[in-house]
Amino acid sequence: MLRAVLFDLDDTLYDLKAHWITCLRIALAEVSRITSCDLEMLVHLALTAKIWINQLPDFLRSQGITDQVLIENAFTRYQDIWFDTLTLDPDAPALLTALGARYHLGLITNGPSWSQRPKIERFDLASYMHAIIVSEEVGVAKPDPQIFHIALNALAVAPDEALFVGDSPENDLWGAAQAGMPAIWVNRHGATLPAGAPQPIAVVDGLHDLLAIIRAYDSH
């Protein structure tokens, strides 16, 4: 019997990649305008190199940008808009409300508290979740099965009584499988499942079909 549903945060409960691209475009617009660097190329390079807030100054220097004021302005802009423009998936509130009426809900997210806690607060996830686990705070990160067991213990459920929903084959599918949990893969951007990765019980491109899928799974 299914008693709990656990979620990843980034690129699961909201579209991290779309948010990231938007923030990079805004932060790098002035750099592109003043230096004549192609904006979309800068954004592409930053995405490929996984440039988060603190890495932006060094990234710009690696692209030949030497104007320190320009670099600082871009960094400040990136930092200022990152949390202010975050948007929860519009299907998430109704989904979490419906699931929470029947199951224990949990959140497991990798990352430092300074980056993850503001998202959790902005999205008001504490009002839906019975357990929230941030990797930095427990000293272990996905895909280590220990972090999944920490969440399961907090919810007082066994692995075979829970289901995990996440976007990362490596962190979420592998981690859940190692912890003994089935998983649903949120594949927002049409990725290919890596060879040898655990097979999810379902693949979705967003949250809109999840309630029906979870109910169907629980009924079997």
C-alpha cells in the first residue's frame, strides 16, 4: 500500500532550466550590449558550464570581459533576480494538496541551505510537506540511499510504501532504486534515459498527469 510520495525540488516542482535561462539573459544583457558579445551564445556557454550565481564573475573573465564594474553589475543583477523570479509549477499546489489529503509528503533536495531554503520558503512547501530534507543539513546527498532513508524515517514509512518523483536519472532514479523505492521520472526537456538507468514506473513532462498516475499505481 502506498503511504508516502516524496519529491525532488529543482526541475521537478518547478522548471529550473527555464528559470536559469531567463535569469542569465537578464543578467548578461548589459554585458552583451556593451561588449558586443552575442547574448544567446553567452547564455549557452554559461548553461553548458553550469554557471550559478557565485561562478558568474570568473565565467565572464574567462570570456575575455575585463571591465570590473560590468562584471559586478552582472553578478549583482543575477543575484538579485534569482530568488525574486522563481515560479512554482502552476500545477504543483493542486497536486500537492490532493496528494497530501491521502499520503505523507516529503521533499529531498540536494544543495546548500542558502540556495534551497529560500526556494522552499518562496514556494510555501512547508505547508504541504511532512518532511523536508536538504542535503547540506543532513551531511549526505542524492544518490546516496541514506538521504532517502532519512526522509522515509521522518515519515515513518518503509521504502516499499513510498514513491519518489524526480528529474535526475543519476540522483533521483538511481538513488530511489538503491533505497528500495519505485520512482516517476519528470523529464521536462525531452532527455534520453541513460543506458542502464533504473526504469521509472512512468515518465511525465510536467506535473499535470501525476495525480492520475499515482492514483492508478496505488490502486494496483
